[in-house]
Amino acid sequence: MNKFLPIITAILLTACSSTATSTQYYQLPDSAFKLPSKHSQTVGINIVLSEPLKSNSLLYQTDEYTLHFAQKNMWAAPLNEALAATFANKLNRISSLNYLPKIQTNGSNLTIYLDRFQGTYRGETEISGYAQWSNGTRRAFSVNTPQQGDGYGAMLDSLNAGLETAAQQIAQ
């Protein structure tokens, strides 16, 4: 028994010294949809995510080739739903049309395909993809936004600013 005492003590000390971090959940600042008051043509927004973005995890590019899926930093709601509401809010502020998230209308629909929505090792966030209207018209967008500060909160602030620019590129 005495020869196992140092091993047991080491295991107990290691277990006591490690801090258990709880999972953090994040949401985009503009992801609560606000019904527009204008009475104009309605456009339904649908978001299609590339495979890496379909995870619940926040995504960070650690070098030119590697993506890191956060283990304890997750999206509070499905990313495609949050982005549909966010794009609708941002487009409603800059367009005369009436954008609504995730609906199919008899009128126009806008499908936004996202292939990048992540922080990067270069100190910026990256958003890219293209938008396609129901009439077949397409418009590509690509936005790199400097990140001010460290951590996932700063990354989300930068992504939100990038979404503003992406919405402007889509609305052109």
C-alpha cells in the first residue's frame, strides 16, 4: 500500500488542481429578428452553411491549413437560423425590401451560401460566400474584418461588423 501512496497522492493533487471550465454559449449581437414596419415586397432569407460551419462550435483558423472547432465555446442557437435573422435585420436597415428569415415566399427568396465564418490566426475574422436570388441572380461577397482584442467576444464583435459589410455587398 505504501508504494502506491505517492501515485494516489499525485492523482488527487492533479484532480484538485485542474479547473473545470464550463461551456460558454455565444450569440450574434443582431440575431434577434426585428419585424420591419415597412410594407413592401417580402424576401425570404435562407442560409446554407458549408460543412465546417454546421457544427455547434465556434470556428477558428489556427494556420493556413488548420481549422479549430472550439470545445467549450458554442453557438447558443443553430448558426444558420441566427445568421438568417442577422442578415434580415441588417438588410432591412439598408434596403427598401422587407426581408424575413427562413421562409419560402411566393415572391422572392434569397439564399445565402456561406463557406467561411470564422476567426483567423491573422488577427481578423473572415466571412465569404455568395447570395442567390430566386431569379438566379448571384452576388459573391468576401469580408475580412480586423479583430479588436482577444477572445471569442472580440471575435464575435468582428464577425458582426463583417456581417454588416457582407449585407451591404449583397444589397448592391
